[in-house]
Amino acid sequence: METLILEKSAKYNRLINVVAVLIPVVVAVLLGIRQKVDLGEWTRVLPHVNGVINTLTSVLLMVGWYFIKQGNIAAHRRTMTAAFVLGSLFLVSYVLYHLSNESTSFGGEGFIRPVYYFLLISHIVLSVVVVWFVLRAVYFAFSNQIAEHRKAVKWAFPIWLYVSVTGVIVYLLISPYYQ
């Protein structure tokens, strides 16, 4: 497998910083649009697709961690690249759904309600934070800055895994309320 190797450059760090800010801002703006765009009925299945994507991403993160602990760098790289691609697809799918459909309210009551909102809020906050760490980890890996990659991954991996897993849990909790 031929691998992409990026050069070491300050312009990539600037680009990562800009993208890490732009993604959450653009998502927030798109989610804030009250007039929904009619993209068709097919968009109603996107929350279920997102649940699958988050599940697969969680699995790939754990498999990637396993491969690097085994010293299998090539398998680690492929697995983590696949997790990154799935994360990107999730973002597109998430935006398309919320651009074209009203948000679903959580209907749970009792003890599960604060649990749901704690998971949802922590998931959202950390999903904003993790973008910067993941972009840096990917850049450092592909530019062969392994020491910097390890530093970024110390934060990126646990946060990304938490965001992926809580995404699945939040989906499972709210899925009965989708229409």
C-alpha cells in the first residue's frame, strides 16, 4: 500500500487550527438555520447511519490501538485512516440530517433524563475539542513526526473514543423518539 507522506510545515499547523475552528462554527451555523432544506425522505435514515458509523469508528479506534500495541504500524495506519474517513463521513451525514430535519426531542423521564443530557452535552463539547487533536494526530502521523503524533494521541485517542462511544449511547437513547 502506497502511503501519503506530508512535509513538515508551519502552514499545515495553521491550516489545522483554522479547520478545527471552522468545522464547529460551520456546523453550529448550519444547525441554527430554522428553515430546513428539503433533501428528501432518504435523510430520515441518517441518524441510524450515524449510529452505525459511530459504532464502527469506536471499533476501529480500539483495533487501531491494538495494532499499535502489537507494533503493527501498517495495520494501525490503515485502521486509523479508516476511522478518520468514517469520522468525516459522519460529519457530512450529521450536517445533512440536521439541515433537512427538525431536531428530535428526548422523551425519556426519571433517572435516564439527566444521564442522557449529561452524555449528550459532554459528547457535544468534546466533539468540538477533539477535532483539533485528531487533525494534529493525523498530520503528525502522515508527516512522520512520530514524537509529536504520540503527544497528540495522548489526548486525541481517549477523547475521540469517548465521543464515538457516547455518540452510540446517545443515539440508542433517543432512537425510540425518531418519527
